[in-house]
Amino acid sequence: MNKTTDKSLIVGLDIGTSKVSTLVSEVLPDGTINVLGVGSSPSRGMDKGGVNDLESVVKSVQRAVNEAEMMADCQISSVYLSLSGKHIHCQTERGMGTISDEDVTQDDIDNVIHTAKSVKISDEQRVLHVIPQEYKIDYQEGIKNPLGLSGVRMEASVHLITCHNDTAKNIEKAVEALWS
């Protein structure tokens, strides 16, 4: 079997309590996504989104990744890893800032998002995602894309998703063990 590595691959990996799933796809020149292979394995060593037996999780992940590699005829070198479980938390935060020029620039947007995500979270938590929801410029609310709009002051409302740091590290260790 000739394993290809010249494709633009996107690989998703989900490690659940009952099953580990891997999906291999490629992005075609026209932007569509073509699924090349899937793999699944019964999950061992996981409980409620957390690792309770690292070696068992590594073996389960290895089986799912191997199956997907075989079907897709490729060598997987990196994955997008999903995290789930009761250690995931969500909150909405707001950030404010002045508009540097008369019109909103990408730097202005980045600054208000940075302010919104700079909220103090527990040392045991880490930020996974910061998803902008909407913006407000002066008195105009509900703005989805403020780039180029005029104003003096801008606010951003973001959805902040965090997880327990040690839980995420343990899951990452199980995945990294495949490529170390």
C-alpha cells in the first residue's frame, strides 16, 4: 500500500466514553470536502470525558487511526481533537475599546475580542475557543461584521468555551503518544 502525504488532509478525532472515531478528508481545489476514510474502535480507558487508563486510551485511538489510514490510504500526522464532558464550560463575555481611526479596522476588532477573552478564569481552566457573537458600535447593536463601519467606541460579545486543563492534557497525552 502506497501511503500518500501530498494531499491537503483534515483529520478529526473524537475520543468518547464508548467509541473512538476518526474521519479523514481532503479539501478539493474548489473548496469542497471529500471524505477519504473513517475509523472507529470501542473506547477503553475513558469515563465521562476524562482519561482513567492512559494506555487503554492510546490503544483505542491507535486502532481507530489505523483503520482510517488504511481506508484513506494515507499517513495521519496531525488531527483536530474534539473535547467533551462535564469539564467543558461556556460563558458569554464582553469587551470594549475605542476605534483607532474613524472606520473600524481588523486591529480594532482584534483588540475588543482580546479584551473580551481576557476575563479571569480559574487557573485550572484553559480557553478552547473564543467565538464572536455580535458587535456594537456606539449605539448601533447587532452588528455581525463591523469591519469598515464608522464610529467612536466598539463592543464585542463573545462566546468563551473553556475546559479543565488537566483533563485536556491527559487526552492530549493519549493522542501525542501515537506520534512520539
